[in-house]
Amino acid sequence: MNESKKKQAAESARFTKTRLSDRKLQVKSLTRVISFTGGKGGTGKTSVVANLAVALADLGKSVLILDADLGLANVDIILGLKPRYTLQELFAGNKTLDQIIIDGPNGISLIPAASGVKSICNLSTEEKLLLVDAIEEVAYRYDYLLIDTRAGIDPEVMYFNSSSGEIVCIINPEPTSLTDTYAVIKVLSRDYGEKEFSVVVNNTPSEAQGKRAFQKLASAVSQYLNVETRLLGCIPSDPALPRSVQQQQALNLLYPSSPAALAISELAREIDSQFHQYRIKGGMQFFFKQLLEVGTYGG
Ligand SMILES: Nc1ncnc2c1ncn2[C@@H]1O[C@H](COP(=O)(O)OP(=O)(O)O)[C@@H](O)[C@H]1O
Ligand SMILES: [Mg+2]
């Protein structure tokens, strides 16, 4: 290697090192990765994630949503956003993640679901690694990365849940929701070593009913699965929510004093008030590489 090449290499190594240490510092104190799951569709995951993001932004937090649920009501539809590109373009090497991310209300950002062609939940291993790498490149800029996952227990859904620092189950008080969520927790604890779960009871006729539903789930999982659950909050059944979905606008902005909007704002404050200590978990994980570099973060 000649002198000028050596100088160039040293320069570029120094640059990379500075960039890495900048990023480490930012990741260390900032990004919290939370995935939202539930046993079955229709419990309100997408509505809660979209509106929670807007409520967290109200608290001055920067939020990135990864829409990993290819359901009927994607996050972009609920919030009236128009994706320009899909993740297909990232995988094809035509676009960067920054070009795919779109802006939403209150300054939130969204990685839209991979459209029609292929669900984000059916990615090849290379595509998954590429996606995680691309997300790691941008997510350090955000306080929160919220992942809206598809319902169910297939391994692809579990992948996103176990890749997150925290898992929140969105349930409703119906018995089927409880048994389906029990099944999700069972698989995540047995096969992926997850031992802590937060729960939000959505679409509940009363807070008392919501708490009773949580208690039922909590006692079953602690008795049979040796897993800890805690109640993050209850969101009431509220016609304002489907109305806001119909109008494709954030509930908190359209009907800020509706009971569901108030409950979601309270949920945002509750989540943001917790100084959760991230654990280094085995397997693939968002920020896994950075976690190895800095040890635990969040403290
Ligand atoms: N708290 C609530 N009160 C009334 N309707 C709700 C509530 N939460 C969700 N819904 C309605 O339930 C339906 C399913 O919600 P969605 O967020 O798409 O669920 P998921 O993503 O879990 O499939 C939507 O029509 C939504 O408007
Ligand atoms: Mg959904």
C-alpha cells in the first residue's frame, strides 16, 4: 500500500470510529424497541400503535413505527398516509430505508408494510438481516421504535417479537382474546426465552372489566408458564376510535378529549415514565451489535 492510500485508509478508519462512537452514545441513551402483539387480529393493535406513536410525539419524543402487520388496516391507511415506495425496493437495492420512510402526524415516521406482493413476515433470512441492518442505521435517531406485528404464533411473527427489547400484548376482554394471547405468551416464553410481558386491555366496556381480564391472563401465565406480566393500562370501547379510522386521522388529533384518546395519552405517559433496563437477549435482535458494544442501555 502506498503512502497516500495508507493515509486514506487511516482517515476512513478514524471517520468510521467516530461515527460508531457517536451512534453508540445515541443508541445507549435513546432508542427503545417495543413490539406489539396479541393472539388474534382485531384487538386494536394497529389503532393503538398508530395513536400511541402520536401521543408519544406529543410528549416530545421521536417515534419510528415499523408496520410488520400486513392486515387490512395498515398504519398508513389509519393515519391517511401515502407510502411512496415499499420495502421491496430496499431488498432490490433500488432505495434506501430513508427514502422509504414517510412522515406522519406530529412528526412521527413510518416504515410502511411491504405492499401486496409479500408480507414483511415472509422474508428470507437475507432479507431479514438486510432489514434489521437498515433499521439499525436509522433507528438510533429515534427515542422509540414501535413494531406493529401480525397476530398469531407463526415463527415469522415471533421473530419480530423476540427481536424487540419489550413486548406489549394488546388484548380485549373477550375469552378468545385471552386464550389466544396465552398461546402467544406460551410460545414466546417456551421457545424464545421471553419472561416479561406488558399488557394493554383495549376496547373494554369498563376499567373494572379490563382489570379482571388482565387478572385472568396474569394468573394463568404465572401459574403455568412462570412468566411475569404487568398491566400497562386499559383503553375503553369508544366510537371515536373507529370514526377516526374512517376519517384516516389520528384519534388524539381529531378527538383529543375522547375517552380512548385520553387513555392512549395516559398509556404514552406510563410507558415513557418507565426507566426500563434493557437486557441482552440471545439470538437476533435490533441493536444487537450495538448492545454487545455498549453493554446494557437505557440506564
Ligand atoms: N377502543 C376501541 N373502541 C372501539 N373500537 C375499537 C377500539 N380499538 C379498536 N377498535 C376497532 O377495532 C377494529 C380493529 O382494530 P385494528 O387496530 O385494526 O386491530 P388489529 O390491528 O389488532 O387487527 C377497528 O375497526 C377499530 O376501529
Ligand atoms: Mg392490525
